[in-house]
Amino acid sequence: MNNPGLLRYRCHTGHSFTASALVTGRNEKIEETLWVSLRMFEEHKNPLNNMAQKASGPKSKITYAQHAKATQVHIERIRAMILAPGSNP
């Protein structure tokens, strides 16, 4: 939208946003998505660790442990993004 002195945006359904509100709203949605992703990965890792401990065969133990380790990598990456300087956890 063109308005002298004020930069505004309008979505396809007609909602109007200032540039600041648009960025803030998007950042909040991204952060929320990261927190949900983190929780989902953590919930996925816990049963993998449990399966690795209780698996009967050594191959199964290793496979579950490898999946849990790979999941932990994702957890650490997401946590680092959320807690990076300048983010709002």
C-alpha cells in the first residue's frame, strides 16, 4: 500500500499491516514453529533411545541408537537457532 510516510502491506484477504507488525508477526510464527519442531524431535528421540536400550539384537540397538543420535543433531541445531543472540526465546 502506498501511504506517504508510512509503509503498509495488505494481504490477499484485505488485512493491513505496518512493516514492523508484519515482521514481528512473522518472527513470532517462525519461533513458534521452531519450538514445536524442537518438542517433536525430543519426543521422537526418547522412544528411539528406549528402543536402543531394549532391542534384542545388536544390529537393532545400533540402528535405533544411530537414529537417536541423528535426531539429537536436529535438536541441537533448532535449539541453537532459538537461543541465538538476538532471538526472543
